[in-house]
Amino acid sequence: MFSAVAIRSRAPARTRASSCTPRRVYLRRRRNGSRSGHSTRRFDVARWFPSTFRMREGYDAVRHLTDSDGRPTPRCMAEESSSRRIVERGRYYEDFNVGEVYRHHWGRTLTDGEAQLFATATMSAVPLYFNKLHAQALGHPTPPVHPLLVMNVVFGMTVEDLSEQAIAHLGYWSMRFPAWVYPGDTLISSSEVLDKRESGSKPDRGIVHVRTTGKNQRGEEVCVYERKILVKKRSSHGGR
């Protein structure tokens, strides 16, 4: 049985304000930190914490972009197609010319943390790359950077210039590492176009043969390799 105490239904939830209308959120702060005190005063979050309120406004401004499952909403897709234009990067087959040399942007300084993480993540069994005493016994001042990490860093700097429009990488060869790389070294890379030819089976693509060279801050070669890239043709793929 229910007791005679009157049961008061919960007040209906307040209608949530539209995401387009900024809301001011009010909090209650009790004096002296007392939970039972009746004396309270209100303060305006938007006034006293403007950065927090702007963050909330920013959320309200973009909350329509995805649904509850994280998928783009129709409104988001419509805005994307009407207000933005996709800018493609990279070279098509027609943009490569034999003999050209591309000096890839930026550069990359390798740290000891990256070197140790790579050796651990790849489960390297060669103590030269993670044991300082062993490396010093072999004449190194500190464990050198694993050559595969050097190759990946040098290769990564070439992607925007060489393979953004690639369909496939057909092979790597003649790879060599003329000098050791140590933590703290800064690497740069460049690539030379050695040859190019159209695909014999598919007319919408071609094969580009390049040689990539990675150097350290002293200009010493640290990684050299060749590769062939299967690249789209602009005329067949609607490139700009």
C-alpha cells in the first residue's frame, strides 16, 4: 500500500533552447561552502567565465553536423557541398618531367623518444638500437636511429609531391643508408624523376620512376632509394 504522503509529480523538463540562440547558464554558489545554508547568490557564467561560455556557444554552432551515431547529417552534407570546394594536392602523371628534382618541404628532427619507441614497437632484437652501453662498445656515442624509421621519415616527406595521386607503389630497390642517424639529427629529402612511361594495359594511368635522397643537417646522405609509382592521369580522372 502507498502511504498517505502526497506524491508530487516532477515538473516537466524545460524546453531546450534552440542551438541557434546563445543561452546563459546560471549556477548557485553557497556562501562559506555550506550545503545547508539558505543564503545563496547567483552569478552569470557568461559574464564571469566568458571562455567557457564561448565554448558552449561553439558546441551549439556545430552540434547539427552529426547525428547521435556520429554520422554526418543531411544539413551538414548540404553545407559541405554548397560552401566548400575540395582542393586536390599532388602531381598527376602529366606533371612529372624526366630530370626534374623536387625538394620536399619542411624537414624532420628525430628524437630519442621516437627512436626508442620505434625499436620497441617493432620488437627489434638488435641491441644496437636500444642499448646505450652496447652501442658505445661498438663506437657509437648513443644508440643510432633504426634505418627503417629513417626510411619512413624520408619517405613521408615525399608523399605530397609524388604520391598523392598514386594508385599503387610498384616497388622499392637500391636502398642504402650511407651514414648513421642519431637522435637530434634533422632530415630533409628530395626526389629526382628518372623515367616515366604510360601504362601498357590501362590508358588512364602511367608509371613514374624516381630516386629519393634523404640528408641530415650537415648535408650527408643518410638514405637513398628508388621506386616506381603508378600515377593517375589528369585527363582521365578530372584533375584540375
